[in-house]
Amino acid sequence: MEVKKKISSSNTPDFFSKEMIITKKSLNENQLKFTYQKQLISDLDNKHKEWSKSIDSNF
């Protein structure tokens, strides 16, 4: 029981900020941007792999 009291009485910071407010619209827009960027990176990675294969086959 003493351990529980020590843990609950400790001054641990909150996992969220009370000063920061993000609208649902903003959150959704950021998620869409992230998804789009992730897709671009994936496409670039695939193009790079294809380019690498074509370079290797020419030598």
C-alpha cells in the first residue's frame, strides 16, 4: 500500500498539454498530409529500387 501512495502522490506530468487545443479539422488535415507524404516516400523508395535494378543490369 505504501508503494501505491508514493506513485499516486508523485508529481508526474500530464501526457497532454492543457494549454494546447487542436481542432478536429486541423487534426484531420494533418493526418491527410501525413498519409500523403508517407505515400510519396513509399513511391520514391520503389522508384529508387527500380532505378537501382536498371543501373545494375546495365553493367
